[in-house]
Amino acid sequence: MSRFNDDRFLWLEKMTVEKGGASVKEVAKAFGLPERSAATWLCRWENYYNSFRDIVQHFLTRVPGNPPLYKTGPDWWGERYNKGMGEAWHDTLDVDGISSLHVSLGFIKTRTDSITGKRTLSGTRRTNAYMKWIEDNNGVTSSAFADKFKLTRRSASAMLSRWKKEEKVEVKDRMWRVAGQKPREIEVVLRIVGHYDESGNRQTKEEWQTVEREEEKVV
């Protein structure tokens, strides 16, 4: 159902010019498809991962409203046939905590958004990065997860729920945690921190810090 179809894009392009786009129901009626199949086709080309070019392209855009509409663009759908001529490849490093050398050697896969030019982790590496962030934060809420990775609340909840079924994550105290992760007890302590100035004198100040509570040792 998600296969490329020139006639459908031409029709949607016409609707985009005439009235700013078409709803899923209108697309389904025009294509003679069930609404679910029409929605699948639209979602596929809204964020198309062109693995050959290692890039995410947006041949369709969802226009918020009631009902929401879909229009062609901002990428031109005919660009799918371009073999990457003139495209900038990995000229910036937008993903936190990864080595550019490992990217160039192919150890870590990324993909570039055609509109923003930003790179994100791809595939298994991306999932591992999500899990690491959840673990480092001692559990997170769905909204915090969505905000961190720039997802919609619905997409974040669906992703976390899928991982729960796969037993990768679990819910404890209304927080999503990596499966088997033992919650860490956190406390706020007042510590003295310091540094040496240009004259070699040590400057100190008191600073509140959030730290993991240490277990008391039994002597």
C-alpha cells in the first residue's frame, strides 16, 4: 500500500493547489481504498526514509485541523528519483555523544532530515540511545520522553508501549524505566565546590547538587 504512485501524488498536488490539501477520507474515496490503507500511504511518504541516500524526505505534510489535511511538500515528490546529486552528506554533527569517526567508518548509522539538515541516530543505535537516556534519568514520563526527542505525545506513548510489550521497558511509580532497572534514590545535598583562579588562589562556594543516595555500610 505504501508503494510510490505518481497518479496519487499528482492528484494530491492538484488538491494542494485548489484547497490546501485533502483529508484521509477524501484520499481514500479518490483512490478507492479503505481509510486505514490511505492513512498508511500518507504516513509513509510524510517521513520517507531513503536508505540509499541515508536521508529522511518529506514528500507530504500534515496540516493540523479538524479534520487534518495532507498536502504535497515541502520536498518535491519527484526528488525520489534523484540519486543524491548535490546533497550535503553529514556536514554537521547534531547527535549528542557520538563519534564522527565512528560515523564515517560506518560503526554508527545516522540519517539526515532533508528539511532541517539535522542528523539523528538510525535503527538499533537510536533505540539504544533512547534506553540509555531513560536509564540515566532514573525513569521518565511520556511527556519528558516526547520533549527530549522531539516527538508528539501520541508517538512517544506508542513507542514506549511497544517496548513494554517487548519487555524492554516497564512502568513503576508512573515512570517508564528500563526493564530490570533498580530505581536510584536521589537526594539534594549542599557541597563546597571550588576552582583555582589565574593567580593560583583557590576560590570556593557552596552549591546545591542532586546526587544518588549512597547505601549505608554495615560495620
